[in-house]
Amino acid sequence: MIFQLNCLNGPYTLDVRHRNKKVLSANVNFGFCERGLLNQTTGVTPLKCLPFIERIEPYSSQHYAVCFCAIIEQAMNKNKDKKLAAIRTLLLETERILHHVQYIKSVIKFTDNIVLYNLIESIKDLLLDSLEEITGRRFYPTAHFFGGLNFNLSSGNIKLTEETCLKAEKTLQDFTNLFCDNPSILSIIKDEAIIQKSVANKMTGPFSWINGETNDTRISCNYLAYENIEIQNVLGKKFSNTTNCIYTRLTAAIEDIKDSLNIIKIILSKNDLVYLNNKLLKDSFIIKSGTYSSSIETPKGLLCMTVKIGTENEINNIYIKSPTEINEQAVNAALNGVHLKNISMAFESLALSPMEVDK
């Protein structure tokens, strides 16, 4: 049986074998969009590539942009700017929260719990309003370029970030109080779409964190401001779930949001973040030809990017291994035994993005 469905970031089809309305096996197929974004980057300058890189995945757009910027800055032989690193970390953790909030909302809608849905929706609106005020855009802000930021960060913006963080923290606590151990919620999503540890260990991102074990790149690589010992202490305490089902995946996302909020508070308390953008966006910088690679922990998991740069500052090739391409291997295992009426909810709970594949 073929299911043609839409998830958060695009369409997909599931080729399902079933018996007695229970899934026996399922294969996912993306490829409806085939946007060819990476094809558009061949032969052009790095600056012209940024909008294409940023549009690969909407709820990780800044993560993709920062990963690309790190590669170009490596080719430019630029030294680390601690203020820039702190601001980028702040923005990435904000985007991480936004991703998880949208993910939780996409699954909670299947429970028909309007109170929980409205609470999580209010956090999303709060974050988008803050992002728009700071960067000038709600999505695809083109906030980052090589060695700098494309906006000013004023003391008022910093105050707004603090207030947004506190409001989000309070609303999230209200959501958590109603969500955790809620019998009506548990009856729908507890022990549903289970991923066994042997499969989860091959995945990346929060859903691979079983029994407190993690391959979080923010810990192992210490890039940007993640080298701060207080931030490392926050990241080192992972949600210790023993059963990887829809309920625990949502709980893992909630716990990860709490970690991000704590990281933001640490950055705000430890750094002077006032930033004045006095650089024009231009292609006049010199970069050394060669092949460069970088990795970053996106909200979905590990993103690996390799860029080949020619002798005329042009991009010859970009290779990207996205978290979705790693995690889609879990589809068959997660959907096995799921009732046909719950397929959409089970698939949404995996947080896969067709857009990351259709790049």
C-alpha cells in the first residue's frame, strides 16, 4: 500500500506492507521537490552560495549557514572571533529551540489536545517574533557571512533575548506539567513507534541518546562558544531514556530545549554581546583553493559539509551529509507494528526532513 503524505518540511511516500491493519515493513521515498539547490552553487562565489545553503532546511537554516561560513573562514585563514562565536552560539541555540518546538507541535496535533497545542504554538510565535526583531527576518535571515554578522545586536536586542528566554521557560514548564505522565497522552504515544537500541545507536541527534549516552558534536568538537566549561556541564547531562518511543522522543526534545535555554542564559551572563555590523557584504576577500570540511550539531543531529574551492574563489563542489540521510534508516524499524491510522504521527515523531534530502 502506498501512502502519500505531507510532513513538516515536505511531501513523502511510504511503501507499506501490512497485515490486520498493522505495519509489517515500510520504505520511505522522498524526491518530490528535487530542488537542486547544491547544483546552483557550482561555479559561483561563496557569498552567492549562502542563500542556497541556508534554504536547505528551514528550521536549521542558520546551522547550515554557520557550518558553511566556518569552511570559508578556514579557507580565509581567519582567527576565531570570541564575540562572533558567542553570538552565533546564541542564535543557533535559539534556532534549536524553535526546531524542537515546531517538532513537538507537529506530533502533539495528532493527540487533539488543544491546550498543549496552543502552549507550544505560543512558544513558537514568541521565538519567531524575537528572531524577526533581531535579524529582520522570521525565516532565512541571512544573518551570517564570512567573519561577521549581517545585523546589529543592540543592548535592547540582548534585553529582548533575556525576556524571550524567561517567557519561553515559563510556558515550557506549563506545557511540561500538563504533558508528563498525562494518561490521555500516554495512551496515544507511549510505547508507540519504538526504535530499538541497536538501531538508535546508528542514528544521530537527540533520538540517538539512549541511557544518557550521546555523540553530541557540541561536546566532542567544542566549536564556537561550546568550549565554555559551564556550557559543557549543561550538555553533559543527557536525558536518560531506556525506551525510544514517541513519548520519550518528545520528552528528549523538551529536555534539550531546557538545555538550550540554560546555554543562552550562560552566554548572556558571560559575554558582552553588543555588536555593530560595519562590514559590507562583498566578494573581494581572498580564499585559498582546496577542499575543506566542517561538522556541526543541528537540531536533528550531525551535519557534515565538504566544499571544494577553485583558484578563482569559485565553488567547484559542495557535498552534504544531512541528519535526515542518516536517520531515515530508522523508518522501517520505527513503523513496524504501528496501526495504519497512526502512520502519520509515527513518521512525524522521527523529525525527518524531505527538504534535507531534496537539496
